[in-house]
Amino acid sequence: MNKEGTQRSLEIYGIKSLSELQPLELYNIRSVNARGYAVVNRNIPLEEKKKGVKKKLSFCLLQNQGSAAFCGFGSITNLIDGKEVDFTTYMLKSLETVEMGLPKSEIIFSD
């Protein structure tokens, strides 16, 4: 990364050194009929930190036949009754319960 890119990253994340960035956590996910991954990211841009975001989860599950995908992302910490609650474990377990249906092109309708 060049000097300008490094400086821009420092400003975006509100840090003094790139060494303050934390490694991403990668999880392999296997659900009922899909496989994929989830990534937990604690490197939150300063603007989002100001809004209370502390940790994000991104995920993508691919149906075993490879014909469909279920992906998403979002904050996984929340304030509940004035206490910060971390939903990481809950979200990872929830992803393991996902069962993907047939794509519309494979659904057969009968009378």
C-alpha cells in the first residue's frame, strides 16, 4: 500500500497505526443443505463507530447443488436494556440451521 493509501486508511478507521487493525475471524459454516463462510470484522470505520457499531458479520451460504446462495451482513452487537449484547455465537449457530429451498426454476407446481 502506498503512503496515500495508508494515510487514508488511518483516517477512515480513526487509528494512528495500521498495526491497530485486528485480524478477521473466518468461520466455515455447514448447514442442513448448504456450505459457506462467515467473517467477523472488528475493524469498523470511524463514522460507523460513532453510531455504535463495534463488530460486523458477513456471510454467504451456497446450496449444496450450487444453484442458490444466501448472503448477508450487518452489525452483531446491540444495546438491550442499556447493556451491550454480542450476538456472534447466536448468529453462527443460526446459520448452521439454514435449510435452503429449491430455486424457483426447479419448483414443480401440480393441480
